[in-house]
Amino acid sequence: MSKKPPFEAIVTTHGAAVLRVCRAVLGPVDADDAWSETFLSALRAYPDLPDDANIEAWLVTIAHRKAIDVVRGATRRAVPTDEVPQPTPAAPADGRDLDLADALGRLPAKQKHAVAYHYLAGLSYADVAEILGGSTDAARRAAADGIATLRRTYSGGTTKQGAQR
């Protein structure tokens, strides 16, 4: 007899965390599709998942792979447009970027993923390392570097002591 909860409970419990990860990695446009694809894949594989598996880490791993598929797919297809892109609004006078999602999106991929998986999905550094490939220390360092960059972005480029970087 399986000790696993019904799949509907898995979606209810972990759906928001998976969506946060998808939004952090892909942005709001592709996040919903990646979320749906994650849970469709998870539903098919759920019966074979061991009873003692870390379900959240398993779901984030699937979301990570779906996000990679979306990014790869986007690079393969042309984006037709009838309009000339409009310039983006100027940054605030003090140089800060007030859009956290945009700032997160500009991080290097490994830092962005480590921040999303650890801080948004709540996974341990060991789980993040397993998803990204590498050591726990490397996952911790990538997350710390990503958070440090975000803090610099939102503090106007100053450290706690107020010195310019």
C-alpha cells in the first residue's frame, strides 16, 4: 500500500512554489505553460515515485527541465512582429532597478536558478546542487552571489558601510 498522498494534494501543496520557480526562471509569459507541463509530466511519473522521495525537490527538478525546454524552444523559432520595439523606460535617477523580476532575469543562469530554487522554492542547497549539477558548496556560492547582486541592485550599488562598489 502506497503512503504517498493523492496527486491533487501534491498540486495543492507544491503548486505555488513550482509556479514561483517557473516565473523566476522564465518570466511571467512562459511560466504558466512550464507549470502546466511540469504537473502533466509529474502526473505521469507519480505512480513510480518512491514513497520516501522528496516531492518538492522532484517537482522543482521537473520544472527546471521544462524551463530548459522552453528556453531552447524559444531560441529555435523566429518571433514575427508588425511593430518596432519601443525603448524601455529609463532607470531611476539613482541607478536602481526597481523591477525585481527583471533584476533576477539578468543574473547569470546558475545564480538565477540557485536563487529561485533555494529562496523561492525553499529547497536545501543539497537539492539545488543535485538539480543544477555540482556540489552543495557551489550551489550555496551561486545563491549567495545572486543575492549579493540583487542587494547591490536595490541598494543603489552601496554596501552596508555605504562604500561604492
